[in-house]
Amino acid sequence: MRTFFAAPAVLVASFFYGSFHVQAQTALSLPGCEASPEVRKTLDEKLDYSELDKMKYTEQHAFERQVLEDLVAKYPRELEPSETLGSRIHQYFPDEYPAFRDRRIKAAKDNPNDPLALLLGGEALAGKDTPETIRLWEAAKAKAPSFPWPALKLAGLYADGKRADPVKMKENIEAFFASCPASTDGYAQWLLMKDPALQPKVGKAVAVAARARLEKETDPKKLRDYGSLWGKEFRLLQPKEYDAERTKVAQDLKRLEALNPHGDAEWQAFLIKGYKQSGASKETLTAMEDRLISEYPHSDQAENIVSKRWNSDHKEPEDQSDAAAWTKYYQLDEETEKAWIRDYPDDRYLQRFGWFEEIRSDDTITEKEAIAALEAYQQAVKDYRGSGMYWYYYHNIADYLLGHGWQPARALDLVKQAQAELAKARARDQDNDNLSDKELKDRKDWQIKQDLDFNGLLLKAALQAGLPDEALKLRSCVEAPLPEDKKLLSGYWLNRARFEAVQKHGQDALTYYELALQTRSEAPKAYHGRLRDDVIDESHALWKTQGGTEAAWAVWSKPSAAAPEQLAEGRWEKPTKTLPVFELSDMSGKIWRLKDLDGKTLLINVWATWCGPCQTELPHLQKFYEKIKGRTDIQILTFDVDANPGLLGPFLKEKGFTFPVLSAYTLEATNGGIPQNWIVDPHGSWKWTQLGYRPGSDADFEKEMLEKLESVKVGK
């Protein structure tokens, strides 16, 4: 229920589009824990993503903006429309945002007794003048102690960044939930999970309040909040209590089915997920899926079920280098994809992007068919993804063309467009005075890596198109100082080689190609039946044009033994964090403590049930675990970061995984992407970390992990 708070002021500010118009009134009404029913209804009905996604990019955001502006004009004292409007203008209308931001800052200055004006003004300054943001939010909090939103904003600000302060974060998130114990705000829930010490008191109160609210609810859309509730409740329990909670989930589901016995496909998919969490049998779940497919055969949810079943029944070839097996697989896969495109006309991703994504790894596709698919894909990107994401998609299209040697001039133009859009995106995000030193370094390192990649594509396109003048424009970039990160050296020398090759300086180019070959941390591996190795392919072609023999080429291209350590590191990095001193329970209730594992070399895998690359990697981890689980000197553990530990049991049972799984969603060290692999030496020192799953690495997984574990043993 919405609550209003009276602020100690004699003026009311009527907010519209970032400006305040002062009107005489006796008190200021303030937003409560939720949007008013009228606002919530408008937002849910008019800003339904499933409907917005049917529109083209420009139409969608113009419509969304108009809806929000109308709501702000009609309900100037509501928070959600005003906040969302600011977010959308910043994201989709960046050229207009500075003026919008200035109006909100001025409104806060002109209305120092209005907590809502102070809240929105502080939000406009976030990242631009963080000390002033803190002052405004603290002032809003002081003027209206029962107004919950300044506390949530402060909790988020203190959660990370330069001014990270766990004590202040905890204090403010407690204050927010003290006012709004049944809040469904996703950001508030995420902050609450960051501190496990808050769960027994605050987390329990939140779960109790949420259950009390939902037990009175009948609206199917709001009833889907049960999914979040079950996660809250599982987080409060020990594994030995999970079975009782699953029984409670099953009871909730019976009530939900009775309340809405003829639900749509989205409702039925929600029930299926719930029953899976309750521990329902495979037969029960299959019957529910069959019903959904039968009643809503063309829905996205039916397509998800059908595609999951198909993938389960048609495993990809295990040998990444078996070109014949992959060709056969792709033939069947592409026939199936065509059928799905025909059978699921409402699946907009499938209709717009599915076919090109399907054929990207298939080298047997004809150039004519590939270009036709690419044309449709590029138009869909322009219509439905918008300029803010052009750089990512256009980069991928250019890379695809150059990988096949098709239309290099077009690829060159696409890379230029992508670079221009990326520069705009960087400019929008550049001003942030609350980044920690590590965050600043990470951003700088990532930009260096991006620039090397983009320049490499430009040079490759210039080389294929025979356009030396285009390469000359990049001379200062190409001849920049060596990157500090050793893993970027090969890309740096490859760019130098391409620059010289396009200028017809063959001997210089071969010198740089050799450096690119000798400094790469790992050689490319076959993926889906194809081995793509630009360094070898380009240098070999140049070698032959220079009159070199194959015998001499074999000597020249042989990896050097001069840098074994560099080559051995591969994708492994030295960790920049301290290994957390963990004490976590596995699914059987056993407590695992770091101190109890002294003397053992550890492989810790970080994953989640929803992570696609994780699901590709975990079967290989299971095979490795089966081989070494009897050893007393090595221990495999996995840290699952699902916010709802109740998902784990059904998932592990379905997949047949038996390695130890520890619920670790609260560990800060697990942030930064998944999957991850950590190598810890017998003294508990974190030696190596590996982020992501490399396609094509299946055959080497066990060998690589064992070698890395053995390498950190004491005395080695």
C-alpha cells in the first residue's frame, strides 16, 4: 500500500520534466514504498515490454518518454515516473541530458526544504559531484526521516566505488527496509543480499512482510512475486531445512493454480519454474510443459521448452576439430532453426536476429546466403537495437565479413561507424568521480584492449581491400608504446604487421608477425570444426608472396621456447583480490572452511544455474572431479552465486553433478563475471584466476586444470 509522508515545509513543488513550479500549500506529500495504484496501472499497461518490443527503436523510446512525461505532469509527487524519465533521457537522449540534469540540480537548490527535490537533485549529480550528492540525500533523509528512498540511494552509493563504506551501507539499507519491509524493489533486494549479517533480522522481516502481502493478493502479475519470495525464504535457511521449504512452495503453487486455473503461457511458465523448485518429479514437469506447448504452441515460452528439449536430444560434437561432424550437426541445426522461425512468428529475437546468429559459425554457408542473412540482421539492429548498441553489433558484422574475406570495404565502414558510436558511449560514461582506483584501472585497461581490437579490424579491412591510405590514418595508434599487459602484446604486434603489410613493406611485416606469434599467450584452437588463426594465415600468405619456401616457413613459424612462462599462463591471471576466508555449507549441510583445507591444492569454480557458459563448462568439471575425487592432495569446490539457493537442488539432480556446491552469493570475491576458476596453493594462497569459458577448450580442460594445480604445489 502506498504511504504518504508530510515534510516540514510550507511550499509544494510541482515537478515537470526536471523543473519545479512553486505553489502555495501547507505540506509536501512524499512518495511511499510503492507507486500509487494509478501510476502502477499506467506503467504496467502502457510500458509493457512485450508490447514496446514490437516497435522500432526510435518509436519505442519516443512513446516511452511521452508516457513518462505525461505521468510526471499528472503525478508530480510520485518518484518512479520522475526517476525513470531521468534514466531514459540519460540513456536514449544523451544530448538532452545535460540540460535536464541542470534543471533538476537547480530545482534542488531552489527548494531546499523539499526532500523529493533534494533526492532527484542528488541523483542528477551522482558520479558528477558525489560529495554534493551525499549532502543532498542526507538532507532529504534528515528533513523526512520516514521518507525511505534517500536511505536506499545512500546504501547503494556506499556499497562500492571510491566511497565504499560497509557500515554506512548496512545502516541505510536497514533504514530503508524498516520503512518498507515488503518492498519488491529489485535494487533494494540486491543490496540486502550483499551483507549476510542482515539476513537473520532484516531479511526475515522482509520475507514475512512479503508473504503476508502476497497471501492477500489475487492479481496474477503481482502473484509472480512469489518467485522472489521463495528466494528470500531459502536464503534464511540451512540446507537441512530446504525440504520443508519445498513443501511450502508446493502448497503455495496449489493455491496459485486455484486462483488462476486458466493462466496464459507466461503464467504457466512461472508455475513450471516454481514446481521445479519445489522438487516436483520429471514426469510432472514434462506434463506441465506439454500442456503449455499444446495451449500456446506459438508462444516464446513454448519455443523455450522445445529448443531446450532439442538441445538435450542433439548434443554438439565433442571434438571441436572434427569438421565433418560439425558440418553434419549444422545441417540439422539449421533445418530446425528454419522450422522455428516459421513456427514461432511472435519470437521477435528469432525473427530479427536468429538466422544470422545461427549461421555465423557455419563455414559451409554460401556467400550469397550469408550476405542476405547479414543484410537482414544489420537492418534489424538499426531498427530495434538503436545507436547506443551499434558499436557492438557492427563490430560483430565486420568481424564476420573479414573472417571470410568478403566485402572488406563494407567491413571498414562498419568498423568506423562502430568506433564512432563507442566514442559517444565512452563520453557519456566518462564523468564518474566515485570510481575506485581499481575500477578506474580496469576501465582504462578495457579501453586499451578495445582500441587494439578495433584498430586491428580496421587494418585487416584495409589490408584485404588494398587501401593503404586508410592504414596510414592509424599510424600514431599503431606505433604507440607497448601495452603493459603482456596478454595484449600479440595483438599490438599483429597491428604493426598489418600496417606494414598494407604499405607493401613485406620484410618489416614479417618481423612483426613473428613477434605477434612469439608473444601470444596461447595459440587459437579449433572451434565448431574450424581453426581461425589470423597470425598464421596472414603471415603464411605474405611469406609465400615474398618467395619463401615451405621448409623455411616451418622453421620460422615454430613457437619459440624462449618464453615458456608467458605461454603457460594462457588465460590465467594473477588475482587482484584476497581469497575470502570462507565458511560455507554445501547442499548436504556440510560446512567447508578454508582453514580446514590447509595442505590441499584447491580448484574453486564460480558459477550460477542461469549462466550459459557455466553450463557448458560444468560437465567437464564433473568429469575431472570423478577422476581426482579420491586424491588427498587436491580438492575441487564450486561456489554458486544464485541469489536463490533453492534452485540448486533441482538443478544438480537434473544434471547429475556430484561435486561439492557451496552457496556463495554473498562473497564479494565472486563479483566480476562468471564462470571463474581459482587455483589456491596448499597454504591457502590464491595463485591464479581464470575468467570465462573458452569455446573449443573442452578437450584440454582436465589436462589444463591438473597442470595448473600441480604447478602451485609447495616446492614446485
